[in-house]
Amino acid sequence: MDTDIHPGSLTDAAKLRRERLKVLRQKRMATNKNETTNNGEDDETAESEPKVAKFRSYTPKDDQLKSGLQEKIEPETIEKHIDIQLESATLSQSIIEEVDLTNLAPRKPDWDLKRDVAKKLAKLERRTQRAIAELIRDRLLKEEENQTMESPG
């Protein structure tokens, strides 16, 4: 594989890609072969020891298989666990009563947009108030001018 070659067309690029894939495939096959030879050795040692059957709910009739019979396990009583959970439930109810639900209420989907725009809206509000005040002043000045023109004449 030559890395100095700059592919000028799509076919050249495809050839280079095929070569890279072939090299990667060969590396992967080599590692797989090494793993299978190691696993094969482990399998041989495992095959030399016979597997022992374990029986939980089945009672074998053959005397040789009875050695694999496991003791019956009694199910654990859950009364202790239930009592513990009931006690913790009464404690958690008192905690729930103390929590203010208004703080836990979900926010509206656009709360972050409102937060980001709040500064800009404050500036716009100030500008709007200035513009309204200026318009009122202009109207008052015009009314005074109209009154002064009408009164002397």
C-alpha cells in the first residue's frame, strides 16, 4: 500500500480502500487464529475433567447422579423486609408533607427563552417609556402652542 499516491479519481480511491481493508482483514484473521489456538488448549484441559450435573428440583434415580443433588433451599421470609419498608414509608410521608409542591412543579417549555430575552426586554421597556414620554411632551407643547395662538388673536 503506497501512501504517497494521491488518488485522482474515484476508482483509484476505491483501489486504495480495498487494499487497506484487505490488510485489516488479514490482521484480524491472524489475531483470531491466535485466540483459537489458546482456547483450544483451555478446552483440552476442561475436557479432561468430567462435568458434574447439579440437580435442584429433580431427584435422579441413578446412584451415580445422586452425588450432584443439591440441598433444598427454603425461601426467605419477607416479613422482615416488609416491616422495614413500611417503617420507611411512614417516614417518607412526613417528608413529602414538608416539601413545597410549587417548587416541584414543572417549568413551562419556554422558560429558558424568557430568561435569555429578559435583559433585552428590559432595555426595550426603558426605550418604550422614553418614547412615550417624548410623545406626550410633544403633544403638550403642540397644545400649548395652539392655545397661545388662539388666545391673543
